[in-house]
Amino acid sequence: MTIIEGMRWGETELLIKGIENARFDADLLLAEVLEETRDRLYLDRERHLSEQEEVHYRSLIFRRAANEPLQYILKRQEFMGLSFYVDERVLIPRADSESLVEKCLDLVKQENGQERLIKVADLCTGSGALAISIAHYYPAANVIGTDLSSGALEVARKNADRLGVSVQWRQGDFLDSIRGECWDYIITNPPYVSIEDYRRCAPEIFHEPSIAFLGGPDGLRFYRRLAEEIRPLLNPRGKVLMEIGWDQANAVCNIFRLKGFETYVFQDLAGRDRVILAR
């Protein structure tokens, strides 16, 4: 087949399986096989694929048609202007989480300038996207990333090495690996999806590690643990920044207020509640 025939075939196969953005995904997968940009495909649209290229392309299309996320097939995802390696061991970083990083960086720079040494802990780090982004854009930060999964930490280390960023990685259950220390900022995108909501997720979600999504029957398990246990881990002016589900702001704020915290809610670019600051 020619390149243009391959693009059309891939789009059709994905549309049959109900894949959204079928043409875009088919184009990116073909560009990956040919090691070209998507734009270049259209310039070379009459070129014939070799037998090896065609077999490879068909295999990728069939994987995407089976609802495997495009990011896992390509082994990458962009976040905060950086390219992260991702595979089935980690949650795929979402653009929504950039709101958490941006709010943290704004606070850090307002309160500390550009060069004051600070301590930041990222709980449930996964691919390391939050921790690495903070360390990249505020090099004076001493950043620790923690996760229960050893596989996730392997991915995080790989990303830090690829991006030339210094982050310390620790394995442990949520707060366990940072106890006995005090932190200026603790950030987290914890599992916050309820069991009921998880069952209704798009099929691509079930290719990602469920441990990164499930936050107990109501999705609030980890926020309760934070509010209960985090006070002795914060410096006097220390702050906690958390990503939340769009409908969880009131519930999470109430959990922290009952433990004596002040809370503030911030929206993402779509205007939905997305980040809570507690102090």
C-alpha cells in the first residue's frame, strides 16, 4: 500500500472499533513506523510502504483498535512541554495535572524567588511527571518522588535521566517514605476515582494500572489519610497541593477543614475545580 492508502485503511479500522480521533491516531502510528513527521506523510503520500513497514503498521493499528492507549504504543506523552516515557507500569500524564504543577511553581517563585532551596515531596509519583517538572522549572528545589510501585519508580528514574533532572526516588506506601522529615511543599495526584465511576470509564482506562485510579468506595480515601497524617510532615509555612476530581472540591475541603487546615480551590483551563491548596 501507499502512504495515503495506509492512512485511509488505518482510519477505517479504528472507526469500525469506535476509536475517537481515528485519522489522527492512524497518522501518528504510520509516522512512527516510517520515522517521519505527520506533515511529511502528506508530502510523501504516494510512496509505497515496504512489506516490513506495512506489517509493523498493521500491528500497531490492531493494538490501537483493541483500545490500547496511543501513548503506550508510542511510549511517550508530552507534559509541561517535556516528553515523558510511559508504559503500562504508570498512569499516562494528563493535561489536567499541569494545573497542579503550574500552581505549585507560581507559589514557589512568589514565596522564594528563583534560588532559595526548598524541599518538595511528590506522593504517588508514577511516571515522575510532577516531580520532574518541578525540578526542571525550579532547579533550586530538592525534590523527592515516592510511589508504592517499584515498576513506576523505574519509569520515573528513566525519565529523570533522559531529561537531565535530579530527583530522589523512594519506594513506600503513600506517606511512609517521607516520615520524620519536614517539607515546604507536598504535592500529589492521588488515586481519586470511586469504584462506581471507575466501572464507567472509557475502555482505554483499563489498560492503565488500576492502583493509580481507585481511591476507595467514594474516591476520598487518600485525602482522608493526608488530612489525618500530614501535619507533622510540614514546615510551619508548609503547604499541600492536591489534584482532585472535578466534583470533589467541597468534600476534600471539608475533610481538611475538620483537621484545622485552611483550604483554597483552583480551576483548570476548562474552568473545572482541579487543585486544592491546604495549609
